[in-house]
Amino acid sequence: MEDIQRARLLAAVAEVAVEQGAGNVTVAQIVTRAGVSRRTFYDLFNDCNDCLLAAIAEANERLTRHVLDHYDPQSPWARRLRSGLAAVLSFLDAEPGASLLLLAGSLGALAGAQEQRELILARIAAVVDEGRALTKAGPGLPPLTAEGVVGGALSVLHTRLSRPRHEPAVELLGPLMSMIVLPYLGAAAARRELKGSPPRAEPVRRHASNPLGGLGMRLTYRTVRVLAAVAANPGASNVVVARAAEVLDQGQMSKLLARLHNLGLIENAGGGAVRGAANAWALTVRGREVQAALASRSA
């Protein structure tokens, strides 16, 4: 339950920070967007900065994990760069909120965010800098070249992705690769990268950050347990669901089931259809989606 509440808050703070700027985020905005209480917020985070730093760290972790899944350290330098960059761009397309959070230079003013940003840039620049050893012109280039190339690429990405309507980030693979290899491998290699075949779509495991987003309800411990109990006992009666969810008060159990039914997460094939018959609760299609997201997040 705590993991789910934390995920909702991290998703909310990222959305608000991207929309309004990190310096304008308030706890009230975060908890309203997440649909949790202020008490829950302060049980998990010290303040807005603490929550925002956690969101940046999580986004960075997910991006790194995705890139490493598609990165072969044994491949030639340019091929490694291309596969790594293609993975980055596919992540940016699949996770626009997290991506803008990572790319937003304005977050550098947030205490602790600049250190995270510099660590990411240094890691990428170190890979790009390996190009200096591949050509006669390479050793004569200063290490600062890699920093300039990486900074320029990030600036392009941030500008493009900040537009209300923009082309998919993966379409920038050729131009960005051309820009990166030009100082190291020369104009001919840059032209080859520019004309290279489009990248293969890299699957991104979507982050189930706010599994009950859009349902208009506050996520509670009992609600989650009742939903899980129905999932584990399809066709169960109120009594069976109550026992599985460990809800002793039958009146409270009826209210929880009614709430989930009104939200379209469960359906009743028993008493709701035949008068006098026992209730038989099961998840709807939407209920299965939500339960799967909750189960995945908890795992």
C-alpha cells in the first residue's frame, strides 16, 4: 500500500513540476493531483523538494534500466552510441512526463537535482569521449568536446519535447547521431548516420505510476484489499470477499463493494441480476487493468 501511495505522489509531483516549474510546486497541489492525504505525504516525504528529488531519481533509474537492456558494450563505438541513443529516444516518447523532468535544466536550481543531472551528463559524456581514440583527429580534440556534444543534443531534445506538438523523438536519431560522430569520425561518417535506417522500435515497460488515475477516488488500504480479494475469488459472495480482505464489519464491506461497483471496477453476476440470489462479484475489464497495475507495482 505504501509503495502505491508513493508512486502516486511521485507521478503527481512530476506532472506539476513540468507544468508550473519546480519552484512553484506546493504540497497542496501534489496531494490534490495524487488523490492522497497530506498526512500520507508527510509520512513518506519531508517536503516538496524531497518528493521532487525522489521523482527525478526514479525517472533516472527507469531510463538507465531501459538503455542498459538495449546496449551492447562489446559493439563498435558508433553502433553502441546508436543503440543507446535509440533506447533513450524511445523512452522519451513512451514516458513524456518523466523525460521532461530529466531534461528540464531549470531543475538544476533545486538542491540536490544539479548533482543528479551532472552525474547523468558525465556518464553519457564518458561514452561519447571514447570517440577521441578512433581517428587521428580524435586525440587532438579536448575532452570538452564530448560535453559540448552531449549538452547540445540535450538542448535540442528539451526544446523539441517542450513544444505542445512535436514529432516523435525517435525521428531525431539520425540527425543527433550525425552531430555526435562528426567531430570524431568526420563528415563521411556523419552523412552515413544521417541516412541510416530508422531505429527498430524499442519496447518500453510503461510505468504504472498512478494505476487509479482518473477514477476520481482516494486510494485506501481497504479498497485495495477488497479489489485484490475479488480478483483472487471470482464469483465470491460478500462474506467470502470480506473474509479474504479481512474486513469484519459487513456494513463497511457492503459500502466498499458498492464503491468499487460504482467506479466500474467490479460487477455482480448474482444478487444484482436475480433478486434474492447471493452476490457473485468479479472484476470488470477496467478492474483487471487496475488490479494488474497495483499487483505489478507492489511486486
